[in-house]
Amino acid sequence: MGHAPHARPPRRARGRDTRESAAVVSALGAGAAAETPMGVVAAPAQEKRALSFLADLSQALAVSLDLRTTLALAVERIADFMLAEAASMFLIDRASGLLVCRICAGPVDITGLKLEVGQGVVGRTVAENAPQVVLDAQRDPRVNARVDAETGFVTRSILCVPLATAQGPIGALEVINRRGGGLFDAADAEILRVIAAPTALAINNAQLAASIVEQTRIRRELELARSIQKSLLPKRRRDRFPLIGVNLPAHEISGDFYDYFDLPDGRIAFLIGDISGKGLDAAFLMVRVASLLRWAGNDAPAPSAWLRHVNVELCKTLQNGRFVCAVVGRYDARSGVVEFASAGFPPALLHESGQFHEIGADGPPLGILAEADYAEQRIELGTHALYFFSDGATDARDKQRATLGAQGLREIISRHAALAPEARLRALIGDLKRLDLVDDTTFLLLQEPRGTTMQNLLELTFPARADEMRHVRAKLRAALDAQDVAPELRDRLVFAVDEACTNIIRHAYRDCPPGGIALRLTREHDMLSFELRDEAPCVDPTSIRPRDLSECRAGGLGVTLIDQLMDAWRIEPLPGGKGNRFVMRKQLTKVESE
């Protein structure tokens, strides 16, 4: 049967013994007059009533603040207008894909009845996105006879039209049994199709509005979760503090965390972790686990005991296969000794003078085995750099979807090893951001600060004009010669700076009066840094990227050449909405600096 009657007798058409639905046919241009049980009724009067009904229905749907109540009244009015004994409205449930009766009017209540798309008259209407007219419901194979058998209602004829939208049907509107024993016909189908149009529009708009409200709610929850997460991360400490951390979410929120805090005996406790899974569940679990780890570490326990304590607690409370990978440790700045233990976390990297030593995990993740034990590592830090990082760092992918891997990460670390710890970590993250981060990425770097060895080699300020570049190239060449940079590399570096200045002159100052350019060349250990500042309008850094050399077009090679030559580069707008900073770095090898 596939209709949605209401649990009360149908209302009689108030004073409408004529077939008012025929008036809508007239309004659609079907004829000049309508045949009714009372005779021929003048078309203009019928057209007026039809148009009035459609206008009232459309207005009620358009201004309603409670669409469900309005639709219930609309279905009753449609049943009366079509002189039908019953009417129902089915909508597609987005979660299940089933057609569900949401509203009905008539002697039997079938609200909640579910049908497959393609099942019965309603299902076929939606599947074919076309009206269905059933003249003999007792014999027509399209009719679902089960509902009649269960309710005692006798279905004689059915008219069903889709609730059509630009994206496809979202449901169907059905009327059952013409009052007085008559049958529905093709003209009635056209009437109901016209009536269904504003109904479908109102429902579709309401669903879109609900979707926007839901998206806004989710976005606010994500923003709140991210705010809570950021508040738990420790603030950067200056005054030669040896620990630096950074958290880079792959999406709005992160399942990674890190922390460090002072212990009563003068040592520094630190921790870094990665929650399994993604989404809000992982984010809120991260908040709980990070707080638990900090609380458990306040009494300065040995790292192995620290992890065992937290593991027992998490084994009692974690559900749905969740687990936590983490490292906890202590650092004594007076002795230079680091003690730490790992629970399923990626191996730490100890680095100095181009040499890496990998320190692996000795225990399972937290929250899996309550009786798990965790071995401790003890090293003398000295002048080494100790890196802890989540697996998002090695899972980063290039344009060919190849993962960075452990070796790729080591190469990035080596590339920036000459920089001070904070600048190095910033440069490392900058390189990773140029890849596709498929997972949250978190770093914790432990290294005693070094005294600054940065040398200022050259500072120039000059007008942004092409005729100034000859003088700039000469000065830059002389500064590089003074550092014993190999001639071939020197010329390539001069060319790269020349290309960068030319781009500023041609593009940054293109739509504004030419200003100045400031060039600064510095050296820290074996790392050369070239910094260019301009006074042009701020640019979008994401719009400036290397070009694919397979493209057959002129120009645009400057950034590509810079990208191939330099170990790292970045563009950032200056505060205040005016000016840009372009930094390029190149690490010298022994051969290149001889």
C-alpha cells in the first residue's frame, strides 16, 4: 500500500462537493471549464481557488519556523484539496537510505513505516523520479498489500509523486482513494506534482539549514577542543631552557601532545604522546591522558614506574581498542643525564656532527597490557640533540604519495643542524608543511643551548629597480668570496638572490609605487641565510610554489630554481598588512666552502 494515514477519520471537504482538483488542471491550462458532479463549473472561479490554494501552501511553508507542524497541516490540506481519503509523506533517511513515513493523514496511522527505494508504489516513485497512478490497487503488482492486511484499510486507487529537487528526489507525496469512489487520473497526477514542488523546496531548504546548523555546531566543538588542547601545551620557556616542543595537527584537532615541567629536585620532567584514532574522541582522550601523565609525574618517579602507573589506570578505563603511545623522562641539567622510558613510541634520535643513534621503544603502548613493564634508557646528553617525534613526521607524503620515512626525516634534520634549536625546529616544521601531513605531527627536542655563532656578512638596502641589481650582485659575490664559497656554488647563489629580487621588482611592486628592498646575508656554522624584505602589499605564501618543469610555458622558473638550489626557503607577510620577508638557507659542505 505504501501510504501514511492519520489515526482519525478524514475531514470532509468543507462545502466543496465539486472536484476542486479539476480547477488546478484548468489553472495548468488543461481546459476552459471543469466537469464536476454538480455540472460544469466556470474555469476562472476554479483557477482562482487553485491558485489561492497553491499560494497559501507556498507561503505557509516559506515562513514556517516549525516545518514539521506546518507539513502535518499541509498534508491534511492536500488530502482535502485532492478529495482523498488519506495522504502520506515519505522522506529518504540519509543514514539508512530507506524511505520513512514522516507525516500522514487519514484513518490509519503508519508514521514510521519504512520502505526500500523501489519497493511498492512509493519506492518506485522515488526510484524512477516519476509519478505513479494506480487505478486498481487490489490487482496492481506495484502495491504493497501488507499494510492493508495489517491495518484493515482498503486501498482502491493511489496517486504518488516524487518530492523532486535539483539533486534528485528526497521523498514522495502520496494520496489514497478518491472520496466518493472515483479514481485518480493523469490530470490529478499533474495537479499533485505541482503541489509537491513548493513542499519539496521547503523540505530541502530546511534540511540544508539543519545541515549548516550542524556543521556550525561541529566547527564550534572542534574550535573548543583545539582551544582546550592548546591550553594544555606548555608555553615556550626562554633563558636557555633545553626543551622545545611543537604540535602540528593534520586537521582541526590533534591526538598528539607534549609537556614539560620542573620537578622539586631541580630536574625537568618531559613527556610526549600519541593517541590512537582520530576525531573528537581521540582529542578529548588526549586531554585526559595528558593530564594523567602530568599528575603521575609530579612526584618525580623513575620513568619506568611512571609509565607502569599510568598504564594500569588506562587499562581500567580505555575502551573500543584505544591505546596510547608515549615517552616520559627526566633531565638533569647539572649532570647532563637524560633518563626516559618509551611505550610503543617511535625510536628517539640522538644526533651530533652528522651521526645519528636510534634509541628504540622497549614496551607496548599504554592501555593494552596491565602487567606490562617498561625499560629505562640513560644517556649523557653532552652537546648532542635528542629528538622525540610522533609517527606523523615519517608518514608525511610527497606529491607522488611516497612517505618521507626515517631516512627522509634524518636528511631534513641534517639539513638544518647548524641552526640554533628553536630556528632548527621551525625550519624542520616548515619543510614538513610543504609535504602532505596525513597524521598529527609532534616534536620534542632536548638540547643544551649553544652560544650564538651567527655572523652578519652583508646588509644592503636599495631601490627596487632593475638597474640596481648589478651593484647588488657584485656586493653579494664579494661577501661569498670572503667566506671561501666555491665559485660554482657562489654564482648559483648570486643568481638565486638575483631571481628573488627580480620577482619582487616585477611582481610584488607591480600594482604600487616601487619601494625598497633590504638584503641581509648571515652565517651560523655552515648555514648561510639570505633574507630579503620589501615594502610591497602582503602576498599569499601558498600562491608561490615551484613550477612543474614538464609544463611547456615561458617564465615562472625563478622559484623552481631557488627550490632546487636552497635547502630551505619560505615567504611570510610582515605584520601590519604591508611588506614581505623572503628567507633562503643553504648549508655549506666542506668542499663547497674550501
